[in-house]
Amino acid sequence: MKADYYWRIVRAGCVAVVVMIAVFPLVWMVRTSVAGADSVILDGLSPIPSSFDLGNFERAWMLAGLGTAMFNGAVVCIAILAIQLLTCVPAAYAFAKLRFRGRDAVFMVVVACLLIPTQATALPLFLGISAVGLSDTLVALIIPFASSAFGLFLLRQHMSTIPDVLLEAARVDGLRTPSILWRVVVPASGPAIATFAVLSIFVHWNDYLWPLMVARDPALRTPPLALAVFQQAEIGLDFGALAAGAVIITAPIVVLFLIAQRRFVAGIAGGEIPG
Amino acid sequence: MSFTRRRRRAAVSVIAALTLGLVAACGGGSSETATAASTADCSPDGVRLTVTYAPYGEVAAGLAKPIFESRYPGLTVDLRPTSTVGYDDLTQQIVTDIAGGARPDVAMIGTGQLQFWVDRYGPQPIDPAALKPTYDQRFLEVGSVRDEVYFAPFQVSVPVLYTNLDLTTGAGVTELPTTTGELVESARRVKGGSGSAPVQIPRDQIADWPVQAFVQSAGLAYVEADGGPGFDSPEGVRALGIYEQLAADGLIDPISFADAITAFNTGRLAYFISTPALAAQAQETIGGAFEWTVSDFPVPDGGDPRLPAGGNGWIVLSDDACRAAYSAELIGEMLSPEIIVESSKKFSYIPVDREAAEALAADPAVSSPMGYAWRYEGTPTRFGGWPGDSTPRVNVFVEDMVQRLTRGEPTQQVVADMSARIRSAVR
Amino acid sequence: MSAPTLRPTARAAESTRARFSGDAWLGAVLVTPAMLALVLFVVTPGLLAFVATMFEIDLSGRTEWEWAGLDNVRAVMTDPAVLQSLANTLIYSVLTIVPSLVIGLALALLANSLGRGRPLVRTLLFLPFTANLVAMAVVFRFIFDLRGGLANTVLGLAGVGPINFLGDTATALPTVAAVGVWRCAALAMILFLAGLTSIPTAVHEAAAADGISGWVKLRWVVLPLLKPITIFVTVLMILQSVQVFDTINVMTQGGPLGSTETVLTMVWRLGFTYYDLGQGAALSTMLLILLIAVGILRRRSFSGESR
């Protein structure tokens, strides 16, 4: 009983230390975002700045046009996710549950796609997008991510654990494939879909390289592009506004995670653990 | 990857077709030098001018657009800003745009990239007459390649010395150093007082800028006529000896430029070679925490200042004579005295317009550190000038050179070593 | 690389086949949209990059492709900066993959052993993965600052002289790797935690009934059950490490003296800073071939072990 008590104390200590390491840089970001110009950097090591200035948030919001940028980011991320789910869910189901010639070979292509870095494909992709006149449109921000090798991989892993009896029963009941997908496969893979959704939104919300190339119209800017205005090397970084902007654009992501985490956490596991 | 043979052949032909298509699509935009036209001979009807710039150009382009469009009804100015964070990024972005078939008419570039653009993309010469009559002609040298003006400097600066007067006077140093010898001497005394390294010279991002300033101010060419480095000589080694001297005595810490800015703004650095463009931010960050000033770049002992112009300006990339003529005039509009005054006040650049310079001279802030650039009367030189597209590679070598020198490696060996690599990159 | 995880799937599909034949059409129809998009937006640009390996590409205006044979590959393979980037990538991977996995697993076990506070701790520990990297780079510059930075202040209390974390060629890569671990461990933790949460309560009850607990339970009950997810996380961590780009790009841009240059930052530099697309393509193709080779090797060693 006594040992158990000590173990609890030690564990709480460990948790505290680990949590501190994990969140300290973020706490510092928040601290920087509310600090006055004269205490924004290296103001001793106190987590409370010696002067406060909420003007950083105002500057971040106004100068960077974060309102538009966050709206664009949301549109792009949601559109990408919707299209990815439309393409990947049926395909993952086919990879997991149907038997057809060349299936494994095609799936190897999916795996190979995981290995191709975006830095290598960015320019050819940009030239192609420009050649068809889509550059500087919302479409150009979305369409290259219409499918996701990672999503196919993750969903297929999960769907392969859906018991066949379930699908068989659905067929016996006379359901056609779209109905099977919608009424059986999607509910059964809910957690995996939630996982994929959160990761997909994270990645595209914070993406910088591709939007930099194709989103030139200020009306199309996504959040990371909007923050570039505070990172001008020649005139010095605007630490306060940059941190405030980062806090603003990170907040929705954290909220999203809070909402999704119940399903999210069950998600990856459900697909992986047999039984 | 078990493609079937048929599929593989199909894939290859798709690739081939796509490649051909791309080459064909991009092959159209030739850039032959159009004969100079005057806007008087052209009709503005239906003309579209595309202007690309970094965030620094936002205000200038935004103000000039309506003025220009109302002067030439029927003409449209298309603003294509970039979200880039530096001049290398900016050049990348424009290069990518051009490869994608969207060649802008007017582009902002960093002063150091002029040679690259002239050698690779055939910009149109700018007729100085298209600029405002009050435009300060001494800056046209910065924009000239082979006696032709290709570039109209906009936000220009020369390297300067920032000094934390509290730290220097605290150590009994009352004079501002004007030569590298004096800088080293003063730094020794300041270090004796505080113990930490008192000097920073950029080691990355703009490392090549002070290097060129040291070399030229010692009376040497930075780039030889054949494109090779002009500092691979005993004189060059002497001009660049400052880094090793500072390193040997522990007077310089090997840290990044970004960290150096922080160090100065938080009062931990006595001497900082940097750009006047940072003065506005320094003023805001430092507040009244300590006394500081901006003064002339310290030249090698016995040398005369010949400082390369940093900053940015505009070039004309139009591939049509009439659009080129309009573009040059639009640049003139973007360089109006009002715009120059505003940007100089905001970021402390050297005014490139005489009327603007007069207005700034009357401003009470002219005697503050912000005003150094406004008072500057020297004639800056071109920045960079490595031939063809070797500039980015050479700049990495120059940066490596500075980083090795500030670690205390012997100047002679490092300069010889890096010069050989620069020569191979230039070739 | 993914072979081990594929196996149960293949088995499941085998049984499906027995019951439903004639899935050929349906399969093709369902797979086509996703694959079409992948082929258009990943495979084709990838192959174009591969083709570009054999050309000298001039981006200036005309985008001419000039046959260069293996010149680019040769140039890349003899460029000391490229070789350094390959070595750095290897070191970075060694420094990040295993620590991310181990720390991620340890954090997951720790968080999972909590009762009430679990959702809170879970969210806090996941935060590093959500942050905007550019803003975080500013914070990390402060933490690792040579004078007055947090890390050196703490070391100073312990009497250790200041370390030039990001400015010294010897410490820059490990420092950047530490930031990589900070991010990746958070991702690994959340994935492992998911695996732990879904271990059926029956397993815990059975273990308790048999008096199995502590290390024995971890080693012989929990870890085997986590094996599938471990493989999944490992694949993810390998990709995150070998393809590291953003972390380096915002923190050091590959410096000082190339000591943090990795393969992908080098690919970007060759292609977009030096405008030498052919060489950039050659390097990314080399990386791809290396990865595939590693994948095949791993697959072989795994099938040898488990069959």
C-alpha cells in the first residue's frame, strides 16, 4: 500500500516534468505573444513578461489578414479532407476487402507514393498546374491532395479488421456497395477516419511550400503565408506579432483535437490490435 | 513495383507526352530585347502589367496602381505579391512563375541578384528619363550592368556599425571606430570590461555583404572581370583579416545573424555590423534601455569606403516594347518622393529621391539612429556581380568562408581554399 | 517496409475471396479515383523528376531540357556537400527514430497509468505536434541562445560552460534532432496511447488474476499486443526522420557550414536555390531508391523471422 503511494508520487513527478518539457516552448510562445516590445525577447527567464502588450494580437490580426487566411485555410483543409475521404474510403475498402487482379501491385504504388517527398514533386506539379491555367486559384491549393497515400494506407489497415461476417450480412440483406460503404464500413471505421481527418487537417493547415507557390493572390493566402509578413529577414522579425499570429492559428487546431480526441485515440488502435 | 510491361510502356509514353507538352508550353516566352519604345507611341488599351514583389513593395505598388490606371485608361496593373521572407525566396518565386509561363512585367529583386537576372532572363534596360526628375541619379550605378541601367534601386542601404554606447563608454571607449583596426582595439577594451564577446559581423543570411564592403574598401574589386574572386591575393587576405583577428582574441561569438540581432537589442553586444533597415525595430525593442547609435562601416586600415548597396529595387521583365515602356514609367511612379519618404521612415532606408531626402532632412528624427540612412551621402556600389547563375552557389561559399574565419581558421588558407571553390562554381 | 502490417490484411482478404468472387470490376471502380489522383499528382511528377535526373534543365525563360546522361548523378555523388547531407540524414535518423519511439511509448505508458488526469495530460503532451514551426523556431532560438538562453542558463547553474548549441558544427545537428524528437515523440505518444487504450480490459483482468504485473506484464503481455501499432509508428517515424525538412529549414537552413544539411534540404537547395533541377532530381531519386532498398531489406528480414 505504502509502495503504491510512493509510486503515485514518483509518477506524478514524472508526468509534471514531461509535461513541462513538452509544453514549455508553447508556453513561451504564448508569453511572447502578450509581451511588450521591450520585453518580447530574452527578458530574463521569467514566464511572466515584465510588460504586457495585447497590441501584438491586433497587429497580427490586421496586418497579416489572419481572418481571410484562416477562412481560406478552413475552406482548403475541409475541401481536401472531403475529397480525400471520397476517394480514399472506397479505395481502402477495395484494397482491404475485395479481391481483384493487380490489387497488391497497385497497393505497392500507394506505398511507393509514401516515399516520394513533396520537395521533389513540387516543381513538376506546379508546372502542370500552371500549364492547365489553374495556378493562383483555390483549386490549385486543393486538387493535388485529392488522394492521400497515407490515408489509403491507414484506412486499409483499419478496414481489414472489420469482420467479414458483417459485410456478408449486409450483402445478404441486399445492400449494394455504396450502401455497404456508407452504412457498414464508414461507421465501423469511424475512429480511423477521425484519426486521418485530424492528421490531414494538421498537415494542410500548416503547409507552407505548396501554398507559397500557387496562392499568390492575397485573397487566397493560407495561415502560414499570412505570417510571412512578420518574418522579413531584412527589417527584423516581429517576434510579438509572429507569436500572437501563431497562437491565433494554432488555437483552432487545438480545439479540433480536443473535440476529436476521443474518437481519434480509439481510431488508430481499433485498426491495429487484433481481437 | 510490379508494373506489367504494357503498363510500363503506357506510363513512359504518358510521361514523354507530358514532358513535351510542358516544354512546348513553356517554350513560348522568348525574351528577345525589344527595341525601346516610348509610351507616347503605344496604346494603353487592353494592356495588362503584372507586378511581383516581396511584402516590402506592398505600399509602393498599392499606391502607384490607381494613379497609373487613371493616367492610362484601359491599362490594368495586376498586383502579384509574394509571401516570401527574403530576397532569395523572392527570386525563387519569380523564377518559378516564369517557368510556369507567368513572366511578370515588373519585378522587385534584391540588389545582390541583379547580375543573375541580367545574365539569365534578359530584363529590359530602364530609360532613366522614365524615372521622376528628382530621382537621385547617383543610385543608377547600383542598377547598371555593362553601362546599361537595368534596375531602379528602391529601398537601399549600406552596411553600418551599430554601437551600444553604454557598453563602450562604460569601458572607457569614447570614439566610434572608423577602421577595422580601431574596431579590434576598442573591442579588446570593451571585452576587458565585460568579459563576453563584444563584436558581431553577419555570419549567415547577409554574410557576403560586409565581405564585399571590406574587400572593396581596401581598394580591391570584389568580382574580377573574368568572374573570379578579387580577394585571392595578399591584399585580399589583409582586408579579410578582421574576422580571424576578432576570433583569435575571443572578440566574436560564432552565432547566427538572427541571434546577433537579439543580442544587440537586449544590450549584450557592443558592436554590431548590420543593416540600417533594422534600426526601426531596434528603436522599438530597445526603447530607453540603453544608449546606442549607428555610424559608418569600419573600413580596413588605410582604405576608403566603397560600400555595396543592399536592399531592393525594380526591374522590367516585359517581353514587349510597349509593355516595357509602361513598366518603366510605372517604376517611376512607384519611386515617387512620397513613397520613398514613407518607406525610409518605416524601415530607415537611404532615400533614392532628392525631394524625399530634403523632406527627411527636415524631420526631427534625422539625428536619431534612424536618421543615419537619411543623412547618408556616399555613393554605394553594385552588390554581388558573380556571373550567370553562379551567385547562389558562390554566396554559400562566401558564407562558409566567413563561418570558418570566425571560428579562427587562418585567413590565408581559408581564402585560398574558398577562392578555388568559387572559381570552379563560376566556371 | 510495410510488409509486416500487410499480412493480416492479406489473410482476411483471402477468406473474402472464397466467398465473393467477381470483385474485379467493383474493385477497379472503387480504386480508380484515388489511384488516378495519386498517379496524376504524385507518381507523374515523381517520374518527371526521375526523368529530369538525366537532363540539364535551364529554367530561365525557355525551360530547355538538354540531355545530360548520368552527369547529374555523377555531380551529385561527388559533391562533398551532398555526401555530407546524406551522412547528416543518417545521423539525424539515428538520433530521432529510436528516441521518438521509446519516449513516445514511455509517455504513453505513463499517461495511460493515470486515472482522472488522462485526457488533460494526453492533450498537453500532444501539443508539440500542433504548433506552427516558424513561430516555434523563434522560441527554440531563445532556448538555445549562446548567451542568456534557457538551456545555457540552466547548464550554467550546474557549472557547465555555455554551449553554442546552434552555432557549433558539432552540436547543431543533435540540437535540431532534439527538436525533432520533441515533435515526433508527441505524435508517437498519441499513437501508442491509442494502442494501449484499446487493449481489452479482459487482458488486464486475466493478467491480474495470474498475478502478472509490472515489467513482466509490460514485456510479455502489453508489448506483444502493441506490435502491430509499433510497426505502423516505426514506419511513420522513419518517414518523418528521413524526409525531415521543415524543422531544419526554419531553425538552421542547413548551417553552420552544412552541418545540419539533410537530403531534402539539399534537394531544395540544389533545385530552388542553385536552379539546378537536374541535380536536385538526381538526389531525390537517390533517396527514393535508398528507401525502397531499405524497405525491401526490412521486408526480407521480417519474413525470415516470422515464418
